[in-house]
Amino acid sequence: MSCSGLTPLKETDIVATRFRWIATGVLAVVATSAARVEAAMNDMEPLSIHVLIQDETKIPPATLAAARTIATRIFRDVGVRIEWLDSDSALSVKALGEADRSAFWKALYTVHVVTRVTAAAPGNALGFASPGTRVSTVVYQRVEQMSRDAGTDPAVVLGHAMAHELGHLLLRRASHSAAGLMQASLDVQRSAQGRVSFTAEEAQSIRIGLANNR
Ligand SMILES: [Zn+2]
């Protein structure tokens, strides 16, 4: 873990009482984050997110269902349950009480599936996401192209693309990893075999992020 906010103490004239007070404060922070890490890594602690798919492409229902199953499995492996929503269920949130509504919005992420390339989609990316927001986009034309090229069910590519873009949002970073689901390019053959997932480090980071966000 990196922490850019920590710098070495340079002042030599800090009085002892003040130093002790600072040291106590630091210990308290360390204890709190250690407890959070332990809680977040405890498989008994349920963590979940709501994911709303806004599908402008009219994906075949069987493909969408299979893609959801794949993304559900990828997140279940890191201890996060996905509750899938469509536009109708999002609207029904209005019926919830204020506290429930607040919890709902806090856990809500959106995958916008667009038909074809837009100016915002870089290069030949399958999708894009802006960490710091709750919205990601998958370009279905590219999903179909990649699955055609690889001779694979589009659900395999779509499921992994959705999980990858959600990964950017949950990890709060735009960068890619050297291995696994968060690599810059998708290994379609390994994906089809169910062998592409978050790394252990990413899993921990996602769980801690969600636990801290509650
Ligand atoms: Zn990416």
C-alpha cells in the first residue's frame, strides 16, 4: 500500500508531550485501519453492490443473462455479491424509506452498454470508466468483434468487460495490472475457461474500499 501523505519528521525541537500526542494519534489510526482490513477480509462479512445495466443495444436476453452470471462469479470469488438492476427496479427505489434509499445509492454502480464506438472510447477499447464516478461504459460493437475474432460466445467477452470496468470504479484507478482481469487487454481464451479473475491484492483492495464506504 502506498501512502503519499506520510513524510518523515524533520523538526528536532518538537517537545516530548506533543510528540507523544502525535504518536498516540498515529497508533489509533493504524489500529482502526487494521481492524477494517481484518473485517474486510473476513469472508463472513457480506459486501454487496447494486449494478444497473443501461442497455441501449438490446443485447439478446440469453447473452446478457450469461454475461451477468460470469461477472457475478468473478465478484463472488472476491467476496462481493452483485445485485443486478434494470431501469424499472431503479425506479422502484423511490418507494424506499430515506435510510434505505441512501444505502441503495451508496452501493449503486452503472454499466452503460452502448451500441458502437463513441468519441469518448479510446483506441479499440472494449469499454471505459472514470474512477471517482459510479459510471462505466462497454461498447457492444467491440464485444461482438472480439468474440467473433476469437470464436467465443459474446457473453464471455461482455461479462469480463463489465467486471473489468466495474473493477476500475471499485479500485478507484484507471491504470492496469500485469496479470488477471485488470490487464490492459482481455485474454479471451483464458476467460472462456473461467481462469481470468482479480488478483489477491485487487480483491483485498476492493473489499477494503467497499467496507470503508459504508
Ligand atoms: Zn481498463
